[in-house]
Amino acid sequence: MARPTTKKDLIEQSNDNFEKLYNLLNKLNDEDLKADFQFEGDKYKEAHWKRDKNIKDVLIHLYEWHQLLLNWVDQNVAGVETPFLPAPYNWKTYGAMNEAFIAKHQDTSYEEANALLKESHEKVMAMIDTFSNDELFSKGVFKWTGGTTLGSYCVSSTASHYDWAIKKIRKHEKTMKEMK
């Protein structure tokens, strides 16, 4: 699926991928929803394969990136220059931030993570809807987006991130079936 380049496509793809994510989650039994991931071997070298221990961690990761987006947009629209990533993180060290998100939510249940993500998805989609197509996808509209577009940040925090989560949860689903 092509990366969205219009507001209409962003909204459609974000909502479609969110629905696909929840259709997948709704297929899993309670045991598989809460089971630890069993990703081992050389093909799981990327940091996220080790970072996320279960589906709750994936949902929390999505939720926290929604919070980054919402805060960033709210602050900058209000005239408070704010970088996307909070201090002390930058694009070279954001892996540590992702680890901190998981640590922050160790006591968050799967059910709470699920509710937080659904609520934040709605807030992000409502925020996106307040911007025009040009505001989302034309470069240079907002100084605070740097050399990219606001829409690009929105795609990364929604449609693309949901696609990443779907792939990871499908792999978990397959692994759980193989273990039974």
C-alpha cells in the first residue's frame, strides 16, 4: 500500500489499518493476547523484537507515539516551539525513549493499554481532521515541521505504525499456533 500523500488517504489508511489491527486482536484468545512473545533467532535483530515483550507493549508503544504527536502539534500550534522528541532524546537516541515507554507502563494491564490506544487514536484522527490537505502535505507550511510535512509525521504515527504492529502481532499469532 502506498504511503498516503493526501488528507483523504491519510484518514482512510489510518482508520483501515487501525481496524485491521483490531480485527487481528479480536481473533486472538485471551491467552495469546497476554502471552509473552517468543521471537528468537538471527532474523529478529532489530531492537523492537527484544524491546516489546507482549502485545500490551506494542499497544503502549503506539499509544505513546500518539502522545508525542498530539503534544508536539498542540504545543507548536499554540506558539510554543517544541521538538517532536522530548529532551533528552533525539533521532539517534529515540530507542532509549521507546524503552522508557515500556518501563513506564509495566503496571499497565492489556485492557488499560487497549483502552488508551483506542482513545488516543480517536484524538489523533480528530486532530488530523482540523488541518487542511495543504497544511498536512505541503512542505514549508509550518516552520516547526522542519524539512518534512505535518502529514508525514501523522502517517508515521498512525497508518505506518499500525502496519508495523499488525506484522509483529501476526508473527506472534503464527508462533503461538506453532507452539500448540
